[in-house]
Amino acid sequence: MEPRERQRRAGDLLLWAVLAAPVAYGRLTPPWRADELPPLAAALVLLGAAVWIGRRWPLVAVLAVVAGSLVDGNVVFAIPVFGYLAGRRSERAAPAAAVFAAIAVTGSVLNLGLLGTEPSTWFLLSSVLLFAGVFPWLLGRLRRQHRTLADAGLRHAQAERRAEVERVRLRERARIAQDMHDSLGHDLSLIALRAGALELAPDLSPAHRAAAGELRASVAAATERLHDVIGVLREERTLRSPGETVADVVDGARDAGMTVDLRADAPDLPPLPAHAVHRVVREALTNAARYAPGAPVTVAVTRGADAATVAVVNAPPPAGPLPGPPSHGSGLLALRERVRLAGGALDAGPRDGGWAVTARLPLDGVAAPRPVDPGLTDAGPLAGAGVPRRGEPGDAARRLREARRRVRRSLLVAIGAPAGLALVLALVYYPLATAGAVLDRTGYERLRLGEPRDALGLPRRQADPPATGAAPGCEFYTDGNFPFAQATWRLCFAGGRLVSKEQIAP
């Protein structure tokens, strides 16, 4: 037997022992009689069967203990236990409502119609069913909803964790793609620049010049295809070669044939501004190589008290821009985002026939607004890549909201249903208790001591006597007080005549 099964059986045995204790105590306490053994054995078997059945059919167990309470009054202690377990174990509420309604209707017909039970006794039995059966069932159902809510919250947290892991993976892929786009785009632009220089060389044969032109066009087309594949990626950081400086970028551009004048007086910038300056210079030189070949370029990096400024300005190209595919502006978009992440501002546009890119970057480390995560938006190259978006209703989130809604509803029902049912019981009980038993104050005041009882015109029914008990020869009547119609008047007779009358309740 598995440990879980042994634990379940031990729990059932303990439950049976607890429920059997009041039954056994009532039957075996002195004065003990031998005829108590058969009903005791029947009650114990009934409780054992209810415990066993309650695992699979909890509402049947409730019916069993309700029926058993008619034979042995101490079985009534098992009703709230099995009512609570039925709420915990039943998935649907409709069958339980039907069972409790059937018990109420059957008990009312049996007591009021067939057995002639007094309304007060019927009211007591109905209250027992309400507070020992229905209310525990509501509590059990509320506990079940809380457990469902906890499970849904756990599943939601796990789904969020998986989504976060997927977002991290996609962000890392985006960083790699961004670095590939920037690095390869820069290198391809320099190759195109060299090919353009070969194409314009005066000592080159027409065939070689045509080959150089084709090479330049092919490199330009490859750059555009790279742009189309990777697109505009906006991420928190891009990668660069370890230790690469602005001077290294300028030296690489010079090696490719560009004329670059570097004016830098800003050593030891903080990491975030330094990275942004590096990116601005690299992107600006790449654009100058592509769209203004042969034009001299000036790179100026200055550092002020609270900000660093970088400016990359190229003059108009000597022979005009080389023909090629139009620019999509992806480099400037990414560059503008990069500068924004560093807390700065970028300005780019034509100047004196050429082009100027200027960025101002703060040095105080002020955090920039968090960038839009491409995996969480509807725009950008990662949209639709299977990453859950914030606000998008997933299965786990829907289950969590539904579980919360059910818990709120169950809590309202657990609070309101007993009060509502108690009010209904009172409204039903009141006319039953007062029918034919009401003696109003005017009729009470007309009663005269010494008059024969038959001449008083008293109601045909008497009210239940107070808890102190009824005195011999006395009758009790109610004035119809709501909701319990308690006894209000006590009339005592001797020899068939009224000898005393008094009000016993306000």
C-alpha cells in the first residue's frame, strides 16, 4: 500500500472514531441496557459507511447521516462534518442545492403533514438543517474555492516565470542580432567604400572598373538585405569589441580610405556615456561612408562639467552620393534610442550641404526611461514571436481571474445565504405558529375573572408554553409577535372558570 493511501485510510479511521464517540457515549453510559447494542452497532455501521461513501459521493454521505439522526439523535453531530466535506469535495453547487432542498421539503411534509409536529419543533429541525448542514457546506465550498485560487495563482506565477525566461532569451538574441547589424553594416560600408575608390581609380581598366562597380553594388545590396532581415532593434545594450575606443573606430575608417579628423578631449568617460559616444561615432562614420564617399569627416568629442558632447560632421561628397538603394533610416532610429537610453538627446540633419550628427550625453548617471521591450509590443521585429505580451489574457491569467471571481461569489453566498434562509424560515414559521393561536390585546382586556371558559371566545389553538414550563390548569396564547410568536398571555382556570390572567412577555 502506498504511503498516501495509508494516510488517507488513517484519516478516515480517525474521522469515524471522532464521529462515533458521542453516539457510543450516549448509548453506553449508565444506566446501561442490553437492548442498546443493536442500535449502537447500526449507528456505528452507518457512520462507517458514510465515511467510506463520502470519498466518492459526499452528498450521499450527507443524506445517510441526516437519515441516521432520526434514529439516533447523537448522529446529528456528524451532519456539519459531512456537510463541510461535501462542500470541499463537490465540484458543482447545483447537486448540493437539490439535495438540501429535497431534505427540507421531505422533512417539512413528514413533520407538518404526517406526524403533526408542532411548528416550533419543525422550526428547530429546519434550523438544524440550515446551520448544521447548509452553512458548513458553504464553508467547505469557500475553502475549495480558496484552494483553487491558490492553485491558479501558482500556475499563473509559473506561466509568468516561463514568459519572463522567454523574454530574456529573446532579448539576448536581439542583442546579438543588433551587434551583427551594427558591426557587419559598418564593415560592409567600408568594403563598399573601397570598391567605390577602386571604381574611381584613373589607372584601372574599364573591365576592372566595371567589376569594382558591381562589387560596390553587391555590397550595398547585401547591406540592405541585412537591414531587412534584422530590422530596427531597440534594446538596452549592444555589444562591441572589448576595449574598442573612438580612436580605434576612426583608425579603421581611415584604413578604409576615409578622411577623418578626430578632435577628442574627453578621456575616461563613464561607461554609459562612453558606450553611447562610441556608438554615435561608429554609426555616423558608417553613414558618411555610404552616402558621402570621399567627403572629409570631422569627429569632435568634448567633455563639460555635467555632460559630454560628440559631433560627427561630413562635408558634401565631391562627386555626389553614389547610386544605391535608398536608406531606411534604421541606423539613426537605433542611434536615437541608444542616446535616449543614456539620458541624452540626439540631433541629426543636413548642414552646409553635408550632414551632421550631434549628441549630448549627461555624466551624472541619471537613469533613462526604460525602453520598450520588443517582445512585449505589437510593433517591431519581435512582434508575434510567441512572447506573451503584458495585458494579453493567457490561460493562466484567465484561470486566476475566474478563481478570484468564484471565491468572491462563494464568500458572499457563505455570508448571505444563511441569513436569507433564516429569514425565509422565519417567514414560513410565523404563520404556522400564529394560525388560530393569536389573542390580541383588546380581546385579552375584555376577559373577566370568574367567567366560564366556554364564554370567553378564546382562540382554538394555544401557543407553546415558555421555557419555565406550563403550570397546571393554565393556558398560553400569543399576541402574534414577530417572528417567533412567543407566548404573551397566561390564563389559568379552576372549575372551568377564569381565575387569573397575566402578561408574561412584553
